Amino acid sequence: MSAILEVSALSKTFKSGSREIKVLDEINFQLEEGKTMSIVGPSGSGKTTLLGLCAGLDRATNGSVSLDNIVLNKLSEDELAQLRNQEVGFIFQNFQLIPTLTALENVMVPLELRGEKNISAFAKELLSRVGLGDRYEHYPSQLSGGEQQRVAIARAFANRPKILFADEPTGNLDEETSHSIESLLFEINKEQGTTLVIVTHDDALAHKTDRILKLKGGKIVS
């Protein structure tokens, strides 16, 4: 099985006034297609920074990220945006739904960006799959936190991504809702054969993935 994600000697440094702060230091790993992996570690260990670099949302100071055999460092901003739109799905802790769009319209956004036609039926199918078949016309403000995250999951899978990045996907949810969201995420991920990378503080969630990458002080410790 080939690696869909290859990270080599990846480092990220931020400037703070005259100081340089190294957030990630020589990170190396590979992830095979269709596998699941969690990134864990204390606050400030570089988890979200690593996720952003792997997803092409940010650029490394040194080292490289290869996503589906494409080296991200060599791409322009437009090419990165196109790659994300074609191959990558995202789920965030704070849902990041567009408040002026309905649940259905939010799920349709990635498909519209790809220029796909007749997308309403597929978007409705996804919302039904996440248990929101009766909430198509509801706006985010009319939905609970768990329901908003369900919309976000449907949207993340809308463009049939090869790899999905989830940053604390259950961080803002109560325990019961978290469990149902986790189950849903893993079920749809398995159905679609997507590779899944999760940043989480939740040990129980981390242990549901095939691999656990533990960061501390910007380095992999296990």
C-alpha cells in the first residue's frame, strides 16, 4: 500500500519580535492510503501547526510535505487551493459553517467550487447519511453544536476527498454527542476509503485510530 502523506524533515519557525520560536523540529513520518492516524500531545506541542502544513494551509520553514505524490512546497497558492479542493476535506473544532447559508447550501459549497452540476441530490444524500435529512433548510444558528458538526462532516466528505484532516472535531461537544460524532466520522470514512488524520486531546478517540503520533515541544516523542 502506497503512502498518501509523506512528511520529511519538516520544521516550522515563527518570528516573535526579534525572537525565533521553533514550533516543529525535524518531523518525519509516512501515512498509508486508507489508514487513520491521530496526532496527540500537550497544548503548544505543534499539533495544529503540523496539521495545517500537511493540509497545505501553511508553508514550512524547512523540509517537505508530499500529498498523494505531489510535493506541496513546489506549488503556488492557486495550485495549493486547487489541490485542497480536489483531494482534501476539513473538519474544525468550531464547525466553520457559513452562517448565512442553510445546512444544504453549506454542504453544496465544495461541490460548487469544483464546478459540479446537479449537486443538490448528492448534498441531500450526505445530510441524510449524517442524520439530518429533515434539516436541509435550517441555518447554523437553528442547529445544536452536534448538528452543526454533522453538517461539517457532510461538507467535508462532499468532494470525496482522498484525505481528511480533523482538528479537535469533538472539542466543543458534550461527551454523549462526541461519541455519536466520532462513530459517524469513522463509519463514513471507512465507507469512502478516505485517509483520516485527527488532532485530538481525547485519548479514547486517539486509540480508535490505526496510529498515534505523539508530539512534545515540536518533536515526535513516540
